Amino acid sequence: MIVVTKKFSRNISSSECKIYTSNIMVNWVENFFDIEFDDLNQIQDAVDVENAIQKYSTYLENTINVLNMYEEYAHLRSPNELIDKIFDMICKACNVPNCKLGYWLCNKLRDCGGLDLLINNCVSKDQDLQFSSARLLKQCLTTENSEYVLEKGVDKVMQVICEYKKQISSVDKSNVSTGILENLFKHKKIMCSGVMQHGGLDVLLYEYRHRDIVTLEQCASALANLSLYGEPENQDHMIRRNVPTWLFTLVFNTDVDIKYYAFLAIVVLVTNKEDKVTMINPEHLNLINPSVTTHISTEFTKSSMAPHTLGQSQNWLKKLVPVLSSSREEACNLAAFYFCMDAGIKRQRGVTSIFRAINAIGPLRRVASYGNIIASKLAAKALRLIDDGVPYKLSRNVPEWSVDDVHKWATQSELNDYANNLSENLVDGDLLLQITEENLKNDIGIKNGIMIKRFMRELDNLKQSADYSSKDPTGVQSLLESIGSKYTVYTYPMLNAGINRNSIRELTADQIVDNCGITNSIHQSRIRYLIEKIHSMESSLDVFISYRRSNGSQLASLIKAYLEIRDYRVFIDVVRLENGNFGHNLLKHLKLAKNFVLVLTQNSLDRCVGDNECNDWVHKEIVTAMQNRLNIIPIIAENFTWPELLPADMRDLRTYNAIQWSCEFQNECMDSISMAIRGDLYAV
């Protein structure tokens, strides 16, 4: 605390001493408010850092002492002003490049009793003091401080967060509450569980409706942290709350940080809980690839958010490693992108050894050697930044692999002892995909049962990441992927049995076992569920979404996600359009629907003009919807204009009640669409 150093020549009363001490405090507080912290901009070396630590820790400790004795010195400035000054000091300290000053001061705040003070102030009736304390708390939540909050006062902190949820008009309070949650969810499972029990997830799912960029950034980042650190129990809870689909509504935001963290949270959940994340369809994840290759890769590193300038922690990166091995191409792409970016940051800081410490080198090498084009390129770049060798690149078209390709795959998968045996038996890609444990034991000569299981594990990973397009013109692989990426291991056996996307619906339980070789009873059940789902989709639909593929797929997919959140059964032809002969089935689904949502983007109806024979598919869908008297709901996007002359068979389209889409007011637009689906046409 502040120490009185003056020596008195005579004995003085306690009241005189108190007055003297009070005067010292007044002078110190006023001097503290005059400090601008400009010297922080001049820090150049380790000596400057140590001097700053000593100087500013004294400022911090003295200020906390004043605040703790504030009732005795009520004539001083208001406590929230002092806390705001500390906030300013710590913010500037944290902005000093490559400096531990900010981190040290945050932990010093805990050691000198400041964290207890802030926690208690979170339940203060003084709204200004409450806000200033919560804002400073958000700024100071290091790993150690977050754990301290969980142990000493998470209930008090969550009380103010939940209170701020009711005040959605306050942007500053939304920033504070979501920022605190972003940090609290970034640590241990027990911390995530504790915060979840106090309503942390409820707050995020409420605040995500906010239009403020900082609030949305922190919401997306908090959900990404929760998906990484939450472990199975909390991940299950996120899925039950439909979090993946809510996240999908954020990926259309123009802010690169919001887009990235929303995608990251989705792919982590899909990787860890793919059997349960049934609401995220392949067409949703397809949006990741263009973001990684264009928007995110060029703008994400320009972000001022700390993880983008300093890199993520070792523990955070370790949690991301499993996503590199995801059979979902999009998930692998996003993880490879982040490791590539973080490798560049760690290289500049001279700490690339962190990637070996978390065992990321092996997964990066596998992705670089036979991953998809995007992930392979990013993983190879990451390995070069880490100064590790880049392996030979293998094609993902595994059915066409040569014997030499199989040999290289075995060596890169650390199955070197059996690479030569595979070559001697002339095992090419086709045979490799059909190999069984019995073959490994009797033909390849693997006697060790553990090694057989390890070989099959690597083979299953390969089967899940393989590209079967040369043998799979109807899209059996994408259909199996819709129930979980692990089920794509059955793609090749099904193709060899003569099954295509249309005939899969005719499979019997016996054929699933005898012809497809699916012996796992749980997997058999999931395949039967898929077949039942296909039949169910053919029997009844709530909404059919029509759009122009060239520029309407993102908005169409977003509307689909919102509608599915509201429990509508929706058909969108993103996947099916890739399968060639889709016309008959497409129109069949259209006729089964009750509502026809038409997404009108720029120039989306231009091809209809002069299409007298109705060859254009958007034209054909519109006419079919009119002929079958579906409830037609046009959605007009920005920059759409009506052509001067529509074909006669669709000219009445302009008479339908249309909804003007606004990216800023997405929820309001979806409310209007829901009302139109229910039949309240005049409500829109």
C-alpha cells in the first residue's frame, strides 16, 4: 500500500496522521490521472521492459490499495474513474509489441487483490462501477486469471453477463459480456462446464443477433473456443442447442474474423461429433473453400486481433491438430490454413519448435502428401516455414494409384516395414482400397495384431479422404458423407457392387451386409437411416429453394439454414446438381413441396428472357411451381432488377408478394419468410 515516509519531530494524533495520509493519497491519485503512459511507446529492449514492469506494477498496486480503502477516502475521485485509468494503462501495456508487460500486469492485478475487487464489483448496484470493473476484467483474463475467476467468483461474473444480455441496446455492455465469455471458454473443460451451467452459451446465442462487429467477432471466437476446449459433454450440448446451424448464419458476414471463427467452430464440431451434426450439410461446408483461398487468406492476417499478430497458444493449437486429420475436405482446409498462418507468426518469433511439441508435424506431412489441393498446398507451406521437409505429393484419386504410389503412401504413413511387401504383391490403388485384415495377415505378412489395426486405421483415413469421382459419377460418396465422413469408407465397396445414388434407396438389410461388406451393426443402422431419410424426403417437403447457381448459392444456403433452425423440411439442389442427370428427381421434389422460395440475385432471370422452350432450369422450376400452385415467395437480393420482358408463362411472377433481403436485418427477413410460409402473405 502507499507508505507514509515523513518523520515527525513530535507525537501526532491519529486524526492528524489520517489527514496527512489522506493528503498524500489525494496528491498521488491526481498525479496518476495526469500520467499519459507515453513512455510505453519508447520500450526497446529487455531492460526497458523490466523497468516498466517495476514502475507500472507500483502504479497498479497503489491504485488497488486506494480502491480497497475507498470508503475512508470518499472525497477522492469516483472508483470507476480509477478503474478506467487502470484499464487505459493495461490496454496500452498490452499493445507494446512482443512485450510481456501487459501479461505481467494482468497477473499482478490478481496478486495485489485487484481481481477480487473487480469480481465483487460485478454485483455492485452502482452501474458505472459495475461496467468499469467488468470491462477491466475482460481485458485482464489471462489463463491464470480465468481459472481464478472460475474458482472464486464465476457466479458473480456471470450475473453481470446475464444482466447485460437484457440490455441489447448497449453495444459497450455486449462487447464486455461476450469478451469475457470468449476468454473463459478458452481453457479447461471444467471451466467451460462451469460457465455453461451459469448460462454462458445462452448469452452467446442471444448476443449473436447483435449487429455490432466486435460483439459478433467475440461471439464467434467464444463458440470456436468452446468447441475446441469443451470436450464431448459440452460439444454434445452445443449440438443439442443447434449451434452449428446458428454459426452457419454468421459465415456470410463481411467481417473476416467473424467468418473465420464461425467456420472454425463448425468444422471442429463436425470433426469431433460428425455423427450428431446432421444439420450441417455438405453444401454449407462447401462455402469454406472459396473463403480460405480468397477472402480469408488475403485479409485475415491483417486483423488486429491478438491471436492473428502473436499466434495462438500451444494448448490451443494442440486442440486444432485433430481437425487436420478430418476426412471433411473443408475442415482440413481451414485447419491447414491456420497452421500455415501461425507457422509464419511463430517463425518470426523464433518458436517453431511448438509444432513438434504438439505432434503437428506428422499430420501436416500427411496432408501435404495426399491431401486435397488447397490443404496440401497450405500444409506444405507450413512445413517449409517450420523448416521441415515437404513429402512427395500423391494424387487423391486413389483408385488410379500405381503400385509405386501405394509404396510411397506406405512409407509416408510410417508403414515402411510393409511397403516392399505391398509392391511385391503388385498392390495398386484399386487393390489397396479392397484390402482386408485377412489379406494383411496372410498375404502381406503382418503378424502383429496391433500393427494390423494401425494399418487399417491409416487405410480408413485414406478411404475417407480419397477422391472417387473417376468411379463415382452419381455422387454416392457425397450422399454417405451427409450422415458422417467415416461412412465414406464404404464408397468403394458400394461402387464395386454396382450401387449408385439412385439404386442405394433399394438396398435391403441383407444386401448392406452381403454386397457392401458393412458388418458394423451401428453403421448398418445409419445406412438404413439414410435410406429412410431419402424416402421421407420424397414423401413430403415444406420448402423448395430455387436460385441461380452462378451467384445465388450462398444466399440460398443461408436461407435453408435459417429455415431448418425453425424446423422446416427444406430441399436445395446444391449437391444434386453435381450429379449429371438430375432433372426428373429435381422436379419431383419440387412438386412435393408446399412452398417455393425463389432467390432472385443480380441477373438471375436474364437467361429466362427469350427461353421460349423453357430449357433454362430456373425458368423450368418457376413454371412448374406455378402450374402446381405452390406458395411462391420471391426473395429479392441487392442489385436484382426485373428484366423488361419475362416469358409469358412466368410473367405473373412480378405479382407475388416479394421480400427484400437485407444482410443487416437477416432475422427480420426470416421472420417475414416464415410468415409467408404460414400463409400470412400480407404480413410481409
